[in-house]
Amino acid sequence: MEKVNIHDAKTHLSRLVDRAAKGEAFIIAKAGKAMVKVVPLEPIETKPLQRTGFMVGQMTVPDDFDEMGRAEIEAMFNGRS
């Protein structure tokens, strides 16, 4: 595994990151002593996005939906059961 001096790593960070992203691991050393190991990340699994309206036509909403339970709700707020 290649060792890269920390000064060179700072100077060529972009190039080193590209190499790591392609699968090449390397070690960054300070004064010849290994400090960190740089390795590529595992691919992140993503879930497919659910689109709005994916259930169109599979359910219906009653015309009086926003009025349903109005009497009961008003009774609760007015202290009547």
C-alpha cells in the first residue's frame, strides 16, 4: 500500500481523493510514521423515491370529509358530551 507524506497529501488532495474513489487505498504519514489509512467508501444503497399521487384512482374521499364529526367535535369544545 502506498504511503503519502502529509505535505504531499495536502498539495494533491483532490487527485488522491479521486484515486481512493476508484478503489485505491493509501496511507498518509507524518515524518514517516503512518497516521491514517484512506479507503474508498462502500456504495450507499438508496431507496427509490415514492412519487406523490402514486395511489390515484385507488381510493375516494367523501364529499363531506371536512364536515365529518363536526357536531361531536363542537360538543367536546363546548363542554357537552
